[in-house]
Amino acid sequence: MRFRFIEDRRVDYPVKIMCRVLGVSPAGYYAWRSRPESPRVVAFDEAPLPVDVADRAYRRLLTLVGSLDPHGNADRRLADINRVATCDLWR
């Protein structure tokens, strides 16, 4: 997330200063830029979750008691959402 923030604002602010403020190294940022995106990110970008499904998943999460286990308590349609993608939506 920090590197994405730097990437999005690098035309407005110097990379070196943003890295210092965010507590990351410039070398780490440039290494991140040169890496290919992970298969999970690519798959998530190719098939984004519809807003209504994401909203229902989030509202369902708010009603859960105890452990955060949306796959055990969700309806069939929500059970198809992978756990990592669901966690990304909660942030």
C-alpha cells in the first residue's frame, strides 16, 4: 500500500521524501516497481467484485459474532469470494 501511494503521487512529490515519511527505502520502492504484479492481483483486477456483492459481504461481516469467518457463514454466492480478496475489501 505504501509503494502504491508513492507511485500514485510521485509526479507531485519527490520519491525520496515520500519514502522517508512513510518509512520505506527508495531502493525498495524502485524494486517494487520493477516486479511483475502477483497472480492474485492480476486475477482480482481482471474480474473485479461487483459493488453490490462487496457491499453485501461487508454488511454480512458486520453481523458476524466471534471469529471472522465469512466462508462459514455466508450464502453460496458469497462463498465463492476468495478469502484474501474479501479481506482486501474490508480495509
